[in-house]
Amino acid sequence: EVEAMKHPNRNLVSRDVGSADRQPFAPDFIDTYTFPLEPDAAILICSDGLCDQVTPDAILATVRRNARYPQAAVDA
């Protein structure tokens, strides 16, 4: 189990979108990352609540099992 899943403050929101006006080019407006991906790679984007219901290993197994069928992975 991932340590962050057990942290007592895991449900606290420390940053959000929309509750305060921000300038689009301010350094703290949004975090961006650049990294290489394989040609057939996929990125799973989900809420943090998913890890409260399903283990990371189960999520990975589901995504791998449905690798060529994104909607099936979402449904599973």
C-alpha cells in the first residue's frame, strides 16, 4: 500500500482551480512536467478518491489488462 494513502491529511485540499483569481502565467498557476513516453503509452488521470477504493496494484493490472481498449479500462 502506498504511504500517501494512509496519511491522516490525505483528503485535505492544498491547491485547487477556481476558488481564487490567478494570473495564467504566474509561477504557481499550474504545475507542468515534461517526460518521454513510449509511442503506445497511456496516462491514467483520476481523482485521488480512486486510491481509497482500489489499490495501486489493482489499478495497474486493470489498465494493463485493457491496454488497447481505453474505454474498457475506464469501465473496469
